[in-house]
Amino acid sequence: MELSALHELIGKELAGELSAAEGEVLHAWLAQATAEERLVYEETKRYWHTPAPTTVTAADTATALQHLLTRIHDAEAEPRVVAFRPVAPAPWWRTRVAATLAALAVAGGAAFWAFQRPTSEAIIPLSFEEKTTTRGASAKVLLADGTAVWLNADSHLWFPKSFRGVQREVYLEGEAFFEVTPNKRQPFVIHLGAEQVRVLGTSFNVKAYQEDETMETAVVTGRVAFIRSGAEDATSADTLYVTPDQRAVYSKSTAALRRETINSQDYATWSRGGFVFQSTSLTEVARTLERHYNVKVQLANERLRHCRLTGRFRDQTLREVVSVLSLTGSFGFELTNDQLLITGPGCEPTSTVPTVGPSL
């Protein structure tokens, strides 16, 4: 749902044309809205029932709406382009919604409106700042409460300038290692689309890349709750608690949620310049190498996807890493400046390649 889609749902509700399915979407948004957002939502309804000035023309409405969108654009941490294109004749209420939004913008309500990335299920408050890392890069972010976040390559973190309300909330797309400042009165919540991770104060890793089939969180210290989509609180059957040397793994395709035993220190390795593979599929290894070294990785045949690797690496070049991997005898490789091609006969579906690589 984009910003315009949210406006349309509000307009349909006020016009009495909201379907049951659309009502569920709107109510889900309202359930996670902040007090400020709900206040402006109520103001929207009040403006709706206020007679519009008869002197307002369609051109005036379009100009006012353009002004609102410009203010939203200017308020974001990173600029985005707002594109306009001709549309089919709109329902009668759409012009009324535009006038309502324009009135709210004049009244100072533009700071309320949230935006949503096209591929995410979570609505992110407009006031949140965004930190982005590209492939081949990582970053450390210090949040207002003292929480430290190490952001892995090709990741996005949205966070407020200060934490207010009953929860400390951030949004993540990608991978990050968190050291959360303890605060029992204000839980720390990480939104991963429709899912979330909730803690009071602990250290743990969260991996939630959009292209991956799974989301996971691995705990180093403390206790973490992974809350599956649809759960209303942290005590329901849709919540899995994990403690040190455990990780929660959530399947996007099946919605299955499981607990696994792991070496938690392996999941803090990447924040110190290394990475660890533990019986990892070659498909996932390829994705890790792509993100870490900013290179395109391709597998020469489908059987290579069945191969699984175990190895530890730190502060090594891509050529050094793939050279070590090739010592297993199961792989070859061709490396150019911007592409790595992994070759070889591949593996049977249950094959596991022996441990390779130096200790960290």
C-alpha cells in the first residue's frame, strides 16, 4: 500500500464505500498508528464533515494537494520523486479527500502522514530517519536511547530521533546486529514487514532480506520474542521465545516458525568483518558473497544449489574466499571484476561439503 492507497481507503470509509477486506487493511493500520497519527485521522474525519468553500476549484484542489505532497517530500530524510500521471475519472469522493488533505496540510497535519516502501507490509512514520547501506558496505547507528545497531550490507533501518510512547519502535529490511539498551518500561520492537521482534534489553542478530525465503533472529544475550503476523501480543501461540545460542526461523512461504540451536557468536561475526557458513546452501552463500563483496554471483548449473558449505572467513578478499572453497574439490570458479561464476558438477540433495576455511 502506497500513501495514495491509504488516502483512498480513508476516502472510501468516509464515503461509506469501504469493503470488508479494505476495512481490515485500514483497521490494521489504525491498530499500529501512534497517538499523533490517530489524532490526525480523527481530524481528517472532522474536516470531511466540514462544508468545503464554494470558491474552491479543481485547479485549487490540485495545487493544494501538490503543496501537501511537496511538504511530505521535503520532510523525508532522503528525497523521493513523486510522479503524477493522468488517471481515469475518479469517484465523487476523491476530490473531497484531496481538499480534506490540503486543509490538513494548511493546519499543520502533514507531519502525520506515513509512507510505505512498495515491497514492505509495514507503514513507516514519515518522521523516521532512514539509514541505508549499499552492497559491499556496512554501518553502525547509535539510537537515541543508546542502543547500538550494526547494519549489514544492502540493508535499510528506519528509526525516530527520540523514542516516545509505550514502545521503542524501528523498522528493518536486511540484516542488523542489535545491542539494545535495557528498559523494562519501554520494550524495543523491530518491525520486519508484518512480523516483529520484541525485546527489553539484549544483544541479537536479525536477518530479514526481502529476497530470502526466511527471516531469522539469533540471540547472543538475553531473551527475544519473534512474533508472527497476526499475533496480538507476545503471549500468543504465534510468538516464539529464543534465548542465547538459539535462533528463531520463520518461513515466508509456509508461515512455519521454528527454534534451532546455534553458536550465537557466529552471528556477531559479520559486524567484526567476517562471516560464517554452517551447512549453508550454496544459494545462500552466493547471496552473502554478493552483498559482502558487491559482485554478481552465478551458479553454472542447478545441481550446485544442493551443495552446502561450512566455513569461517575474516578480512579476506573474494578471490581468497572462493579459492579456499574450491579446495573441497566440488567447485571451480571464474572471477572477473564484477562477476563470479561458480562451476562444477554440483551435489546430491543431501550432500554436505566438509568444513573449510580458517578459524576466526
